[in-house]
Amino acid sequence: MKTFFISFIVILGAFSTIAAQENETITLTLEISSTKYNKGSILLALYDSEESYMKEIYKSAEIFIRDNKAQIVFSALKKGVYAFTFFHDLNKNKKLDTNFLGIPKEPYGFSNEKKGRFGPPQFKEVSFKLNKSSIFKISIE
């Protein structure tokens, strides 16, 4: 009986550890530096799947540039695959300004430092696996 009880406690502890790991939340920190403009804000969209990429934003943030820097923190994320897009809203109109051909006039970018050609890059190019709290450093020119 004593062996059964000890075995039960060990198994219960293992299940508790597995459940705790599954419910573990992660923090994603984006440290942004602007090398050209010390004004405006960064608008960032975080996507949590290929299906939602560029269609349905999972989380978003706006942060003002101060001393050519900005920091965005997303808390309580689950382990998974993510991607983000951002632009530097220089005139604070909350939209990416483009020229008559649709080419952006304001600095913009994607995760993994990818740039699109004739449209945004594919999800597989910009996605990244988030298994633990992470910090991404982004430089905007």
C-alpha cells in the first residue's frame, strides 16, 4: 500500500508539471530603434497563425518613439508560431502612407527582417517559433 501511495504521488506530480508547462505564458519584447526619425509612433500587428496573417490581427500595439527608440511588450502569449508587421507612422495618422503606385512612403517591416516584393512576404518567410520569453531587436531606417 505504501508503494502504491508513493507511486500515486509521483504520477500526480508528473501530471502537475506537464499541466503547468502547457499553461506557461511567454513574453515577447520588441526593442525598436529608429536611425532616421525621432518622431511619430510604431504601429505593430502580431499574428498567431498562417490563416490570420495579414487578415486578422491577434494583438496590436502603438508606441511613441522617444530618443529614437520604442519598446513593445506582449505578455501572456502561448508557445506557438507567430509573425509581426509594423510601420513607423511619421505623421500620426494611424495609416501606412503610400505613393500613387501603392508603395509605402513610411518605414515598415516584418518579422525576420523580411521585405516583400510586389506585396507582403509569405507567412513562412516571416514566422518564428516562440517557445520561451524572447527579445527581438529591430532597426528601422
